Amino acid sequence: MDDHASRGRSLTGPDADADLFPPRAFEPEQLEAGRLLFARECRFVAGAADPAALPNADLPEIAFFGRSNVGKSSLINALTGRRMLARISITPGRTRQINFFALDGRLMLVDLPGYGYAQASKGAVKSWTELVQHYLRASARLRRVCLLIDSRHGLKDPDQPVMRMCDAAGLSFQLVLTKVDRLGPAARAEAAESVAAELARHSAAHPEIHLTSADKGQGIAALRATLAGFAEAEAPRAAVAQGVPRKIDRNVRRAAVATPRQPR
């Protein structure tokens, strides 16, 4: 548990507006690599309502998961700079399939149906739950689950089974606090410290927590930088497998190398 978030560091004083907890500055090369990647084309690939419809794309996958109305679609749109890429609804539970978006042919963004509330039958909710569980356990290309948590409410009971499932599967997950613009500095620090304490109990949890606001753009550049590291870490392996040398941009290479070790 040594590499979990330290409880001794806080988001008070000069760190009150930090994009990560524990606070850490990104190198300019990392931020630029993230900006360049997420400025590229991002297109809808598939919407899977059952396991047979899951695409067989050879791209590293980043899944976005969380309670209904936590802001998944808004965050994906903010990351890609596109307002309508992922559908946003004021009605919780409207995402009823797994949606796949290919980013520059290098990274797959996966929008999972929310859990905890939905205006649907129990049978439909059960079907979505089984689909998501199948995907999380079976996808060989899944590199990280971004578990979104509303910063105003913190971790709730419905989040616990997701974290336990990731622990059991050895599937790396990272908490992303959303809507932090709606909290003052003291409340924001309290929210980050509270979820960090809970993460210490989970073996698959990444030690860093992203703090974001899709509306205000806070933390978006930092999250882009983190996710860009997965695309570039995968590129050398793909090139070797195909027997084709691939030249990687110097800034991007530095970003990938500088990313902290990521548990799997």
C-alpha cells in the first residue's frame, strides 16, 4: 500500500486549485502531448447493447464509468473539445449501451452506462449491468477505468462493488472527481482527502485522483496528459509486433516516460 495517496498532503494553501491529489505538477511536454492527441479526430465507432456487438478494435481502451448523472458524457466532450460527441441528457440513465470512440486511431474512449439510477425496467438495468461486467472482465485491451465521482457527494454504496470487482480482476482504476467548480477550496480539499483514504483499501486503485470540471475546463489538460501516456506506451509495442519502426514525437515520448508507474 506504500504507493497509495498520502494522507499528509492536502489541497489547501497554494495547492487549493491543483488538478491532482496528492498535488503534482505535470511537465510541459506531458501537457502538450495530451493537447495534441485530443485535438485529433475522434469518431464514434460502435454502440454495443450486448456482448456480441462489442467491437474488436486493436486499440488500448480507457473506460469512463460512474453513477448516473455524474457527468461522464460532459467529461468526454470536454476532453475531446467536442460538444456533441457523447450524448448529454438531463435524465439519469439515458446511456443504455457501451459507446466506443476512436481517438486518432491510437486510443479508444469507452463510455459505459451509468449505474445507481435509471428510468428503466429492472430487467433492462440487469441487462446493462451484466453487459458492463462482461466487458470489464473480458476486454484484453482495457488499460484503465476512470471511475467518475461527483465531488459534492463523494463515494457512495453503489461505487463499492465496482472497486471490488476491479480489485478482484486486477484492473487498474483511477478516481476522477467531477464538478469541482461547485465546491469551495476547503470542501474540495475535504472531498479529495476523503476518497483518498478509501482508496488505500483497494489494491487496483491508482494513487492519484484527478479533479475536474467539464463546465470550467479545470483539470482537463491534466487528465488529457495522463491518458495520452497510454496511447504512446502502446505505440512501440504495436510497431515491434508489426515489424515496422515507428518514430515518436520527442515531446510525446517524454510525456509517456514521465507518467508515474501505473498499476494494472
